[in-house]
Amino acid sequence: MTVPRSEHPRPDWVRTDRHWSCLNGPWKFAFDDQDEGLDQAWQHDEGRLNQTITVPFAFQTEASGISDKGIHEVVWYSRHVQVPSEVDAATRALLHFGAIDYEATVFVSGSQVTQHRGGHVPFYADITPQVLAAKASGKSEVVVTVRVRDYPHDVTVPRGKQYWKATPESIFYWPTTGIWQPVWLEVAPKSRIERVSIKPDIDQGTIAVNAELLGVGPSSKQSTREARLAVQVALAGIPISRSDVVISNDTASAACTLTVSVPGSSPPEKIRKNLYGSGILPPELEGDSWSGGLALWSPDHPSLYDVTLSLLSADGNETLDKVETYVGMRKISINEEGKICLNNRPYFMALNLDQGYWPKSNLTAPSDEAFKQDILKMKEIGMNGARAHQRVADPRYLYHADKLGYLIWAEMPNAYEYSHAYVERFTQEWLEAMKRDMNHPCIVAWVPINESWGVPNLAISAPQRDHLLSLFHLTRSLDDSRLVVDNDGWEHSKTTVCTFHDYAEHASLRKTCASLASLLAPKASRAVYNPGSAHAAEPIVLSEFGGVSLAGGAKGWGYNEAGSAQDLLGRIRGLVDAVLDGGLVQGYCYTQTADCETEVNGLLTAQREHKLDVAELRKIFGRRP
């Protein structure tokens, strides 16, 4: 069979000269409804796993080959993995999981190698000892076994749109249990670059690089003492900057700042030719595409700089590790007039609410091309971005958003009730999500909470308000270069953008958008700001509206219903005009990208076909204030 989703799972973090292998495809599988697998040591007996599942699709999906919608809290996976010949004493075999929902225990050849909690973020296990032991005994394979425990009814677990009741309804969908993002094996150096943050500064024409390293310093091999980190930056294949710094043995980290701007009011001829050839920069340069010696990143001109990170021995004669990544020179900010700006220019965000579900594969995209098409079809009708709603978006989706030029508001899947356990679970996973995605230029806003989900009693609960406030400050402490929306929709405590949700018909929405007082009035019986907080001139964005379904289409639910395609087009036009004509709202997010299960209010069908004329929609969504 063709291996599904076989492309590199992390195109933003590639070791081009190292072996990696995709482990998607058929795995042995079993439900463990009595939770007896650990007691009976199923990790040593793969014969207990009597079904076959296609990874990375959850068992609830048709694409998995199982398509069982029943409740199964504990499931097991197993497969044989070829031992890479490249693994030796100087390398590590790293077994990666893109995401497993919710708790995972991983065994290799019967030995537990790691545990992980969090259904939407990646983790890996170092399985080098097991691989070397297999090689020493003449074996060509190891057996990877994964036990997963999900909590389908626990509303204190971060779950996003996965419904906790027996049957999905309205805006909630079938749950996702187990492996639902790619699995792969990577051979990496023992001394290596573990993570890096790259922060662009278009005002100074620089990037700040901060790298975390493993296997360096006095306790590691001699060649890593006073090792160096080299950073090289290229634009359109032309090297433009290089720096290398000594690694701190005390912290196993390195930091440097590189100037990436080039002299002159236009690109040098070599860069100019290559950029034009890529279709990114137009022949007539504009200030939003080239400024101050920089090729700026934006939805119209998504220029990317290639960044090569090299871990070098102290004498520079040995390359211990090399990673290829990229950076976009862009800035999201709020100016002195309170305007949201992209690259120091006022910028109106025309977003759509992207649930990231597909009919036969739920949260897992059926193919890499599916990510691209969702983005391209929304850009085709005049949108410039999306809220990646109630999920931690797949890295391939974010990669295509970077390459194609598409703004993303990055969210965290929420829980629905507050508890101490919820706070711990949520905070841990949110931090992991931010660390993974920090370098994507497409991400312009962090949104930890939506509509008070997980914190339902903000109006009367000081602890819940403290939690919300702490999330804002925690997020800003990790990344102060992006917008942070503490609680999207209403009940803000501290936020860089005042957002509200309003699914009213266009006549009512026009009245709301006509005055600041009506914009700040309660929405859905919820105050826009919590007790002790108030609007402090933050820019206002209508981050959910629309949601109109089409009569005669797929059966299901929508906030309102149009009687015909022409009626739907007129309703959408009226809604968008109401927002823009008021002159106070600086961006919107239309609900939604595509029909999802019972929620049939998408601009696209569930099969990603346009419901309405593309040219007419572009006239509506392409309009700017």
C-alpha cells in the first residue's frame, strides 16, 4: 500500500544529511476495553493486537481502516521498525510522534522508553540503547509498542471540538483517540541542536538566534568543549550573512544576532533575479515587499530567508550537527494610533475560521496537498489568513502558510471545566505548542482561550480570572513579538486585541459595528471585559461572525440559514459590509472554512468544493476599509 503522509513532518527543522524514515502505514492494533494490557504485558506479546490500523489516522476515522465510533479509552499499537545502519556510538535513534491523544506510553522491544501527556503536541523517545542492543544480537528490527489512554468524557482535559457526549451535535465533532499525526524515526548526532528560536527585527534589519543544545560541554566528548554554533542566512539562494559563537558550557546554549539587511534601495541583481523567478517579489518593488534592504514577509509577498544552523567542534574542523530552517522578516504590531500593523503599515485581517477537519480522516489531513488547498481556496476568495481553531495546527499546515503567505491565529484546544488538574494539563501543553511553533512567520497571534471554555465562571471566580491573566503574561513572557488574545470572544482580562463574537444578521451587526459603545456592550450575555478590567484602546476585531448555512445542501446545523445560493451570497455581503462600513473594526474572522460533520456553515463543502461563485466572493472578502 502507499504510505500515507510520507512527506517530512517537520519541513521547518530538517537534517538534510541524516537518515530519517517515515513510520506511517499499517500497524497492529487492539482495543483494551478492560484495561488489562499492562497486567498481561501486551508490550511483550504483539499477538494480542489482532487488528490493523493505518497510522496516522485515529480509529474513529474511515481512513484508519477501522472506523469505530465507539468509546474505547485504552488502545494499543505495535509495528516492527527496521534498525538504521547509521546508528552508532556517536549518534542517537530518535523515535518521533507528531501527536498522540491523550496519554502515551512507548515501549521498544518490551522496554519502556518514554511517557507523554498531551494530545496535540509532539514528543520523542531516544531508543538508541534498544537499537544498539538489537544490532549487537544480529537483529535487523525492533518492535515499537504504544499504549494510549484517552479520556473521552473528561471535560477538564484539553480537547478542542472533540465532543464528550455520545453523539456530536451543533459545533462539536467526533473525538480523536491515539496516534493522529505522523510517526518517524530520525538518526541524529549525540551532540546536537535541540531547539532554536529565531526572532526577526525589521526595524534593525537583524535576526536574533537563541539555540538550545544537547550533548555539549565538559560532561560530553572532548570535541564539544568550547564548541561553536555557526549560523548562515541566505536569500533566494544567495548567502547574505554568517556568524558563529562559542557555546556556553554552563547553559548548553548559544545566542547571536545577525544583520540580514543588504545595502541599497533595491535587491542586488542576483537576489532580484531569483526572487522574481520565484514569483514572490513583483518586478515593481513596493514598500510592503522590499524595505530597508529586506525582503519582507506578508500574505502578498511571502519571502523567506533560509537559515542553516551548524554545531561545530572547537577547532571548526568537524560539523557535529546541521539543521536547515527558515525565517520570515515580518513584524506584527500596534502603532501609536491603535492600528494593527503588518510591517509597520496598517493592515486589515480578513480571516476565516478553520476547524481543520476532513470527512474521512477528522483532525488528520488526508494528504499534504489538502493543507495547501484549504489555504489557496481561501486566498482565492480574498482572505489573507485564518484562525486555526481549537487545535494545534499540523506543522505542515503552518509550513504551507509560511510559503504561501497566510496569517494564522494560533490557538490551544480548550477544556470545558475548571480544576487544578485542568490548569496543570492546559499550561503544560500550551507551553509545548508555543515552543514548537515559535518560528513560523505566519503566526501573528497567540490565542490560549476561546469563549471562556475551561474558565466558565470568570465573572464570579477570582481564581479563574487569575488563571486567564497568568496565561496572558506567560505567553508574553515567551514571545512578546506577537499579538496575544487572552480569551477570544468576550470576558477579557488583559489582551492586546479586543475581540468579540457576533452571529447576528447583517442589519443588527451594522448597528453593533457603528459605535464603540455597542461594540463593547455584552455579547451572548457575557461582558466583553471581566470585573477589574476595561477597554484600554485596544484595537477591535470581530473574530467570529457569519456561520450561515445553505438550505438544500448538507443536512446539519448553522447559526442562520439562507434559502438559496444567491440569498447566501447576499447575506455574506451584507455582513461584511456591516463590519467595514462602521470603520471601527480592524479585522474579522468569518465562520467558517468548510462544512464539518453536523456544522454545515462552511464557505466550502466538506469535500472542499466552493458553494458560491469565487469571483463574487472575492469582491466581498477582498474588500478592505
